[in-house]
Amino acid sequence: MGDRLTVLFMPESAYGPTNNCVGIGKVLERRGHHVVFAAEASWKGRLEPLGFEEDLVDLAPPADEEQDAGQFWTDFITQTAPEFRKPTIEQLQTFIKPVWESLIDGAKYCESRLRAIIDRTEPDVIVEDNVCCFPALMTSSAPWVRIMSCNPLEMKDPALPPTFSGYPEADRSDWNEYRAQYERTHRGLWTSFDAWVREQGAPPLPDLEFIHESAALNLYLYPEIADYRRSPAALANVATR
């Protein structure tokens, strides 16, 4: 492998995940490593000035006009803002599921491009800060690292409320109903995505999860001051903060 590593980052097309990867990437760059970003195409010209190589991907057919970085999700949230007035259990069908559908569409659209990037850059390590599986990142010979930074309940813990529910820790009365509704609204989508992930050569997805845990390293970056109290079992396989 040698002393100089090539590290390929693929953050979600939003400022939070991208900044996480930029911060880690700058530390690696200062230590003499080669950092490549397979970010979404709207980040063109924003990462090279920071000292990184850009080898970007489209998650959908390119727009006719140039877009701001992360513009897709800015527009998506603007359009779906009324959904946030609903109880979270109702949002499962009308907001959470469409978000997963958009993410899955993007993963499928860029799969061949990602494989070409990996073949070209030959990374020693691949780092993803996202919530959706991209099989190309998991099927190369390089270790795949997962960063969890979007939602504190990405890191599973049976002592905590269901992901996306917003339910209180101390009152479990509605947890099972929420989980049952998640199953009803997402089982079909998960089944088809899991089949596609396997077809690309990646391992099966965990049940009703849209991304794997890393066998190499899982980094949990949610701020401690805003986090839940974790059970020891939930922290066993995760490097935190």
C-alpha cells in the first residue's frame, strides 16, 4: 500500500456531510495523503480550491442550468415543507418514503460512474457520509468506512425511540405502532432495493435498513450535547466524535 494513501470520499450532496469529509480530508492531506471527492456534480469547482481532486457524479440527469451546491435537497425540502406539520407517523408515507425513493434513484443512476471512478483512482480507503447504500463503494478491494451524521438514531439502540419518530425516550407507548407503520410503508421499497444491491455484488442489507454497517470502521459524528444517552451495547462497534 505504501505510505501515501488515496482516500476516496463520497458525501451526501449537502453542506453538513460534505463539511465532515472536508475536515477529515484536510487532516489527511496535511499528512501527505491523496484525497479524492466523488461528490455530486453541483459541487464542481468548490472542492479543488481546498486541495482535493474532484471526480464528481450525477445522481440524476444533469439540469439544463448550473445549480448551487446541494440544490436538489434545498429544493426538495422547500417543496415538502408542509409535510412537517403532520404527525411523524403520517410523514412515513408522504415524506420519509419519497426521500428514500429519491436517494435510491440517485444510487442506481450513478452506480456505473462510481465504479469507473474507483477503477481510475484505485483508492486505498473509501469513506461515505450518507444514509443510502452505493454498492460500488462496497465491492472494491478497499476498506469502506461509514460516517453517521444525519440523524442521531442512525446508530441503532433498542433503548431509544424509532428513527424519524421524534418520540420521547421515556414514553414507549407509541414505539411499536410507529415501527409497524414503517414496515407497512417501506417493506416493498426495501425489498426491491435489497435485491438490486445484491445484484451489484454487495452484501444483503440489514432488515428494513437502506445502508450497511461497515466491517472496517463506523464513525458517529452527532454532537454529544444534542445526543441521546446510549446503552453500552450500541457503542460497541462505533467510533464516536
